Amino acid sequence: MANLSIRGLDDDLSQLLKEDAQKHGLSINARVIELIRQGLGVANDATLGYHDLDGLAGTWDEMQAKAFLEDIADFEQIDESLWS
């Protein structure tokens, strides 16, 4: 496995990398590799973190959550005829 040294990294960019790595729960090295893979278009979905629904997480009240579970209850049913 190859090693790479990056020279000329200014303090602001270095700090942004540290913060970004912490936000993703990764070491700086792991996050830089992830970013390079993404930039080159070779990242697989397993390495990507999606946060597009984060703003919705935990926002439902109890009544909304109950209504949702009632609405999807039919999806929990198994149609035995499909498995014969």
C-alpha cells in the first residue's frame, strides 16, 4: 500500500479536514481517502454516509409516529401464496 504526503496544506484547510473527519467518526487519514475516492468517482456506496434525511430524524411526535406505523401495517403482512 502506498503512502502519500500532502505539502502546502494551510491551517484553515487542515482544521476543516479535522472537523469533517470528527463529524464522520473517522480518522483524518480515513476521511481523506474517502474524499479522494469520492472525488475520483470510485467510492462504493458502503463507504458513503448519507445525511439527507438527518433533519427529519426524531422530529415526529407520538401521534405522528403512531399514524405512520398504522399506515404501513399492511406492509408487515406476509402473503403466504407468494411463497408456495
